[in-house]
Amino acid sequence: MGIFENVLLAVAGIKANRMRSLLTMLGIIIGISSVITINTLSNILTAKIEGIYDSFGGISLVGFRLTRKDDAVRERVSDEDRFSAVIRDDIAERFSDKVDYISFSSGYIDCTTTSHHNMYDVTLYGVNKHYIKEYMFDIGAGRFITDSDCEKGASVCVISDRQAKKLFGSVHGALGKTLSVTQKGDGRFAMILDFTVVGVYEYKVDAVTSMMLNAVGNDIESWNTDVYIPYTKMNRLLDKEDFSNYINVHIIPGLDIDGVATEIKDYLNNTYYRKNDSYNIRYWTQEQEMSMFDEILGTISGVIAVVAGISLLVGGIGVMNIMLVSVTERTREIGVRKALGAPNSAIRIQFIVESIIICTIGGAIGILLGIGVGNIAGIIVGRTASPDLSIIILSFGFSMAIGMFFGYYPANKAAKLDPIESLRYE
Amino acid sequence: MKKSAPERIDNGFVISARDIVKKFYIGEPNELEILHGMSFNVPKGQFVSIVGQSGSGKSTLMNIIGALDRPTSGIYYLDGLDVSQSNDKELSAIRNKQIGFVFQTFNLISRTSALKNVELPMMYAGLSAKERRDRAKELLEIVEMSDRSAHMPNELSGGQKQRIAIARAMANDPSIILADEPTGALDSKTGRLVMDLFHKLHREQGKTIVLITHNNELAAETDRIITIADGNIISDSDETVTQLPPIMQRHAQKKQSEQAPAQGEFVPETIAAADGA
């Protein structure tokens, strides 16, 4: 008797007991679908996170930060410790074959502005022309801060589209207008500053991305209050030399990011910070930050895997139980088959095949359900993905293996039934 | 120890049973002897009925004839082959190819069409799908059930089910058709039809049929009646065939002496008893 006939027989049996078969499969369905769901979700989130980091200048962006040494003697950071224009130019020149651009912010001032008797918070940031590439902003109208703005220390600014609409009615209507801001403070030293709006940037962060960024400490909502001005202007307003606490270096794509970053860090520490008693330089890559998401995903995956494992075990025991019931119910049929000449092996195979079919159907339903649930969640996040083919094949194979493992005992019991006793069974 | 291929002895008897004893063990010291040493032969093409009341050992004898069970001692030749020492796997093959069972309660496999039921023994015999289908259709033609081939058992009447079961019994062209109270669950009219079918198969196809029944009227229709009571044959309407042919006697004697040397003298005694009766 061929496997094909056994499969047909098993399918007929499952059809005859639809509800029972479905309930039997439930454990397998839940187990497999959770594996597939988490795999789909993790692929979606990974793609999403990569997308976010890409819009942050991509994985080639390396942040160099001033870091206090373990044996630091000072708490306060002095100007000598900070990144100077000399350092920036030195990096740009020395590593010109490896560095694409350097962006930085030289400081900020919290201000307010008034329009139609409403007061709005704004934060002025002194930036260079590359700053825009680092964040997920597009220019909606006009232009961003340029080198020439910075050289002149011009009183120009780039505002967000939200601000443009609130303060000037429309994005294009804001261009050329004057933004008047008042520095926050105790009032005695309050400055009133006027800037000409030369550009409007589009705030293009979706809710889920914003949520995910908030989770790792980036308050996206506060960004729409950001107003960008030339860093030279900012230095003048803050009455300080050209220093910054950090620089972001964008390494030419395709190069070994960690290698170049280490090279730059070592160069800076050896050249500029050797004699510094308290501070030196460290760097952070996007990859390091992404690994945090991977860790979170890994933890969730681990928990789900345990749940799936337990579910599959319970499901397998359920299958074994129902197969034992099935063997008892069909004792007489087994007796007849034996009387007609079925060897024990044929009976054993018949029941193992039935068990495998139940589990395989359960596995297939679980895979489809998992892809469905994963992608429904994906629609909310705004990105869909399929699970890994290897995971699908593995799940399918694992379902079959469960069927074989938990079907063997009942099938063997059926095979060993005494034909005379079985024929007499009522 | 490896089992040698069974020796086949052709003698014209489909069934040769010699001193069949069946004991059941109910706990160590208690043994219950159901069959006390039955000997009989059935020649090819005979329609024989085995009659006995319930508890006579009828069912136990049927199980042994049908290769569902092995005798505790004694020798059983089926179509010239000694099957009394066969293992489970060999018994399966014997049941599959040599014996066609017809049961009182039909025992068709549920949720399986009439055609597929008839195909079942051929499936276990390893015939191809086409061979099975052709043969099954042919058999349904013989039992006049061609128009019901796609029906499920629960869509058939008792008489129809039994005819399907008879077609199934003949699937692998077995040496004997073993019918256990085949009309027991049928009304007298359909029972008559089923009996007529057996007569037709016997007459037209030359089938050897063993009918087990407690109905003396049905038994009277057959070529020969073997009556059993309390585990013994108490009468046989055709005692001429009870004796083993000489070639088989020698084989049986040799085998018996190998098995139990102390009983080596049983053959002459049995022959003497048969001669004297």
C-alpha cells in the first residue's frame, strides 16, 4: 500500500472529523504561527530600523564625542577640551580620502516667538551646511544654511514646515519673512533676535518611527521647534570661540567604518588630547546603536520561542492523545484490515501518516497565520516583509517531525493489536 | 535461527488439518483446551459448512482456518503449505492471498467507497492502481454491484454490503472463501440472495467455500457438513476426505516427531480410527 493512498486515507479521516482535527491542530498552529509571526515582525522591524538609521545619514555616520577620562582631575569642560575648527579642518584634510563630510552643531539657545498673540517655543541651533544630511529632513522651500552664510555669520534661519504654517500661514509664504525671537531667561539679559527665513524643512517622521526613537531617547516631537542658524552666528550670540562638544563624521560608503573611526580617534587622541588631563575622544557608530534594537528583538524572540516550544510540545501531546482515541475508535477497522492481509507495518504507517498529515496541515495553517499576523502588524508600522524561507522550511519540517514523533506510539499500538480481539471489538 | 522456505506439498486438498489443538492460558496453572485435536481435509472446489452451537469451538477453528491464529499443536496445511508455524508477517500474507473473509457484520471500511473496499486486499498485495481498479470492477460485475461502486458503505443496504464484502473476499483469488455466519445479520430474503451468490461462485467459478453457521437449513444446501461440539468433530457427512494422502502423512509424521518425539505414533492410530469408522 503506497504512501499516496495513506495520505488520501488520512485526509478523508481528517475531513470526517473536521472540528476534532482542527482542535487537535490548535497547539501546532499556535506554536508555528508564533514562530513565523515573530520572524516576520523581526524582519519588518529590522528593515524599519535600518530605514531610520539610513535617514540619519546611514550606517556610515560616526559620532565623535568628548569623554571624561577615568582619572580625570576636572569636572568642567573647558574650551580647550572641545572640538575646534582646527581639529575639524585637520580631519577633513588628513582623511579626505576617507571622510565624506563632517557635520556638527555648535550650541543652542532656547527662545520664544510670538504670533497672533500666541507664544511658541523655538530652539535655535548653530549648524554647518552638512547638518541637514544627518537628519531625516527635506527642504520644502528655499534652501538650507550654506558655507557663505557661515562665513558671513549671517542672520538667516531655516524653520520647520509646521512653524512656517503656524507663524506665516504657508510654507512658501515664510520665505523672506523675519522671525523675531526672544531668548528665554530671567529677563535681565533677554535678547531680541531677528532672522530672515531662507528655507523651510519638512518634518517627515511617522508616528511609529517617532515612538521607536523615543524609546531609545530621541524626542522627535521636540524637533519641530528647532530653528537652524549658521554656527558662526551662534558662536557670536553665545560669545564664544568656534568650539563644539561633538562632531559627526560621515565616512565614505563602502569603507571599513570601525577601522576608519578608530584611525581618526587614535589620531585625535595622540595629536590633540595626549596632554589633556581629563578628556579624550570616543566614537559611536550607528551599528552600535542598532545593536540595542537587536538586543530588544532578541529578548522578545527568545520569550516567544519558549512559548512556541511549550505550545508545540503541548500540541504534540494533544496529537498523540487524539491518535490514541482514533486507534481505539477504529479497533474494528484495524482488525478488518489485518484480516484482509494488512501487515503490522502497513497499519503503523497508516497511523503515522495520519498524524504527520494532521501536524503538517496544522503547520501550514500556522505559517499562513503567522505571515498574516506579522504583516497586519507590519501595516501598522508601515512596512511589510515575509519571514525567512529557512524558517518556513524549518517550521514545516518541524511540524512533520512532531507528527512522526508523537504519532509513533499510537501507531505502534494499533499495529500490535491482536486481529481476533480487534474483530470482536464493539 | 533463520526460517527455511516452507515446503509445498500439492495433494488436491485446500485444507488439511491434522490434530488441531488449541489451548488458552488463563494464568499459569490454568489452561483451557478449546479444540481437542481436530482432523479434516477439504478438497479443492468443495462447498463445506462447519456447524456448531456457540461455545462449540467454531470461532476458534475459524480463526485457525483463517490464519488469524495458530494452533497450539497439530498441523494445518493451507493449499499444500504448512501455516501452523508461520510468524505474524507470514500469516498476514497468507490471509491476504489465500483467504477471503466474509463476516456476519460485513465489516466494510467506513468512509471508503465500495470500489475502494474491494481494492483493499489488492492494495496490501501491492497491485498497481490500474490493476486493482480493473479487477475490482470485474468483481463488482460478478456480484452485480457495478452501479454501486462509488457508494459509501453507509449508503448501502445489508444485502448490498454483504455482496461488496464477498467481492472483496475474492479480490486476490484466494484458495478459500471463509464465510462466518454471512446471512446472520440479514433478513431471510436477502440472506437467500447472498446464499445464492455463494452457490453461483461455487458452481461457476469453482471456489472452495467454508461456511461457518449454526443454521442447519443453510448447511444442508452445501456439499458437506462438518458438525462440531465441545471442541470435537462429532459428525462429518464426507469422511472419505478426512484421511491425509500418503505423501502428506510422511511429512506430517516427520514434523510431528521433530516437534514432539513422544507422539510419533499418532499417525497410524488416526488412520486406523478413520478406517474403522
